[in-house]
Amino acid sequence: MLDLQLSHLDSDTLSVLRASNEADSTLLITGCTGTGKSHLAHVLHKASAKRCAGRWAKVNLATLSENLIESELFGHEKGAFTGADFRRVGRLEACDGGTVFLDEIGELTPRLQTKLLDFIQYKKVTPVGSNREVDIDVRIIVATNKDLEACVKAGEFRADLYHRLNVFHVRLPDLGGNARAIQRFAKKFFEERKKALGKNILGFSPEVERAFCSYMWPGNIRELENAIEYGVAVEKTNVLQAASLPKYLSAGAKAAEGAETKRGTLAGRRAGQAMMTAAEGGFEPRPGVIRVAEALEPRAVSFVEFPLTMDYHECKDVFEKTYLEQALRICRGQINLTSRSIGLNKVSLTEKIKKFGIDWKKIREECFGPGLRPSRGEGETADGARVV
């Protein structure tokens, strides 16, 4: 069952997940926002021979205050605090025999870290305002997009709790570049949305498939789901067309289809470079030419060619400009997002954009459309000012 529902994951990750389910142990899931951590935890609960008949609960710790988290997890007695007008059974007790998924575990305060550690060690809870202990058998799965090991070193997270949670650990990969995962989740979300809206849409056009596989999905699975929800809602034919996708995706589909086949050199450099696809016989070596492979989409490889008449520094500049232009297109012209994605600080990125004369505003317009800009907090100018 795990192999079927999680077929987009590699064999090593699946092996860890199977072992964690068989051992019924705590599991730590890490990965960027939107990579499907909650989905994975629910799949593991349903696939567990011991836990599937029990209850499942998800608690997002980032959305609750410390007092509410304590009451939500451990319960409280009537009159335990102001507003406690009735006794509340906590999620841990309510899910006895099942699974509790704690999302954003890195947000837990030090006091509640201690209380959660005690529960994991002794399998007992004491509701707020009570002196009774309740024996509970529940599996704990936690998730975070933080580096908990770094949090431990910084003194922000208890080392003993970290080791208790980290019995088994998997990190979910980003969606971008994973064609198998993109296709699987796209089909799943497409079927769900067309059924919910009662639409008779048969499938995706080739342009949509190309757009999905060439886009890097910085928002991961959640962004893909939102894009498909939008596309299915606005599509008027029986095939989902690229024109029905959000603007940044439909523009990306056109860009992928008409990828540049020639790029000029910088500031009057003497030599240019041509790109060839593998389908055109591009694998054959050519005398006096250095060829660098560049992935355009899962089924095609192109090459940037550097004649040996170009010196090292000229080639380096051409490659760096091409790399930054590609990164900006993938990140829809957003400076902060590009900086985070490629691991280059914003000041250095801005300087290189100016050095190479990259028209980042044009790239942004190609993604969002003329006059349109990212929502507040998404984008900013090359000088660092926010786009509003």
C-alpha cells in the first residue's frame, strides 16, 4: 500500500517508512513547506496494521498559543483556568490506539517540549488542572520545515526530545524537477477537482504537461494543487489547456516551448554559443568546442557550446549570466525567492543582475503579465525595495 501511494519517493525513503510502520515508532518528517508532510503522515496511519483502526488527528502547533496547545494535546478539567467551563479530552487521549500528527514541531515552547518528552517516555498524560494520570497508547508522528539539529545547537530545542522524535527520519524532496511526482499529484488533484465541480474534462493538453514538468514549483505540492484547482475551474473545453492555467504557468509553457536557441555574448564578446537538442544529434563531439549539458525538460537535453576561441573568463561570464536568467525565470522574477533558491545573498545577486544587464523586470512581466506583480511579500525590486 505504501509503495502504491508513495510511488514518487525513492526506494531508500520507502524502506525507512516501511520500517517505521512495522516498528510503530515515532517518525520525524522534514522538508520545505508544501512537500506533502501531512499527506505522508496520514498515509502511514492508514497503512499501519496496528493503528489504522484507531483515530487520526492532526495538530498544527504553529497556529495555537502555548496554553491552547497544552489543552489541545493533554486536555483539561472543568475550572482548570478562566473559561474552562467543561472538561476537555485532549487529542492524545482521544486518539488512544491511533495516531497523532504534530505539524510544525519546531514551534513548541520549551515548557511544552518537556511535557511532550515526558509523555513519549512514559505514555501517560495529566490533563491541565488534574492530578490523575491516564495511560495512553498512541503513535506520534511529527513534522517541521526547520533544521531541528541546528535548533538543538542553538539551544532552542531540547536535545533529548529531538533524539526521541528522530527514531526514524525522512526528508521529503522538493517537487520541482521530479517529473514522476508532478505527474502523480497532478493526476490526483485533477481527478478530485473535476469531480468536485462536476466537469467533464478528459485530461491535460501536451502544453500543460510541459508547463508542469518545466516549472520548479517553489510552493511544492500545495502550489500544484492550487494551480490545478484554478485551471479546472476556468476551463471551458474537455481538455485542460495552458491558457486556463494561472498566468505565470501559461507564460512558462510558452517560454519552455520557444526556448532560446542562441544567446549573445556579454558586452561585445566575440563568440556566441548555440544550443542543440539530443534529438538533433547533439551528442556528437565537435572539434574545438566545449559543450555543457543543460536540462530543459525531463525528455530533452540541450547544450550550451563554448568555442575554444573564447577564453575561460568569457565562458564563465556567459555561463553565469545564463544560469542567473534561468533561476530568475524559474522564480518568476522574484529577487528574494531567487536568492534563497540558489544560495546567493540578495546583495550579490542584485550586483550580478546589474553587471550582466539582466532585464529581471521583463522576466517578471513574462510570468505575471504586463502591469501585474506578485502579491505583497512575494517580490521586490533589484534594489531590494518591496513590490506592492
